[in-house]
Amino acid sequence: MSTFDEESYDGRRYHTDDLTVAIHQPNYLPWLGYFHKIHRSDVFVFLDTVEYTSNSWINRNKIKTPDGWTWLTVPVRGSSGPIADAEIADDGWRNSHEKSLQQNYGKAAYFDDVIDLFEQTYAQSWESLCELNIHLVRSLADRLGLECRFVRSSDLDVDATRSERIVGLCDELGADRYFSGTGARSYNDRTQFEAAGIALEYQSIDHPQYEQRFGDFVPNLSIVDALMNLGADGTYDLLHSITDHE
């Protein structure tokens, strides 16, 4: 379902008509919009070859508490090098993150339905931040029933930067369309996409609201919040209801 289908990939291109590709760094417990990109894509590329940025979405994300939002942060050793090489500094965070989920979502409507995924993850010792993040994203996508294939940029033979790298990855996969985040407008070169025969489409969404615990709605939290409050089916319906606009 939401696993990399090696049989349909010949080392260069997927054999699918009208193929949509999305590309993003492997983030830690990403927000709803990240999974919306997965939902809208046929192939999702984990961009693990770019530089790791400390204290970014790559190693932390937000959850809601009675006192507002707070960070869940995975400690990382060092602050330079590609994301694929980022090493987790210690194991103490695992117990802390699990306790935070229990304390702040223990009484949420769907806590019992989804906590097992996090308990199983936090029961393991992780050395690689990239492996942890990809495991969580794929596990969450599978729980949500998102039908998307996953691949890592480090597994593709593309040596370029910025817009050329994105076009190269899309071309390597045989993409007809690239579904991009709005933050890439500053460096995406539309002429390069047009020359490669790849349509360029931007994600631009109004964050949907849903019933949260602890008062007024807070947007842009980790998808953990939606899962705990709506369950997997309710979160899928929320993703499906999002309408893009430009």
C-alpha cells in the first residue's frame, strides 16, 4: 500500500501514466500538509542528500498541551552533513516523547487506537535520525491508508542542486507532474521543468480545523494531534477534504 514497490521500478522510471512526484526532507512526525503531499502523489521522495539543519522540522515537531504547544525534539550529534548521516545523540528522548504523548493525549478520543505505533517505535533504539523519520512517516502513511510509493534521493543517480536537482529526480522517476511546496517558489525554475516536460504544481492550502483538546484550535501541529483527536479514518477524511488553491 504505502511501501516502495521495487517491482514497478526498473532503476530509472516507474511505469505509470500521469505520474505525480513530491519531494521533501524526511521530517520528524510532520504536520498535516506533509501527508497531504503524500496523499496527492504517486511517488514521494525522501530528500536525504541535502544538508541537515539543526533545530528544524527534521529533528522536532509540535504537539498541543494544556498550556499551548510544545516541542518534541530528537537530540542530534553535530550540526553539519547530509540528513542521511545525521546521528541521534542519546536514547533519553524516547521515554520523554512517549510520556509526553501519554500525558497530553491520554484522554483524547483515539489515543488507544494509535498509541501502539509510537510505543513500538520508541521501544527501539535508533542511531540514525533519517531512519527514524522515514520509519515514522511510512508507518503513519500506512496507518492512514495512503497509497504512495516511497524512495530516497540517495538511491537515485542525480548530482545537482536546487531546481536542477528536483527536475533531475523527477526525470529519473519519469514524472509527469511535480507537486511542490510553496517554499520552493524562490528557487524552482519553471523553464527547466517545462524543458523536461514536467508540469509544476504548488501546494497551497488553508489548514482545516477539527476538534482539539485544550481550548482554541492551534494549526500546524504534528499529525499526531489529528490522529489522537480524529483517528486514522477521520484524519484521512481531513486530508481528502483539503482543497488546493493558488
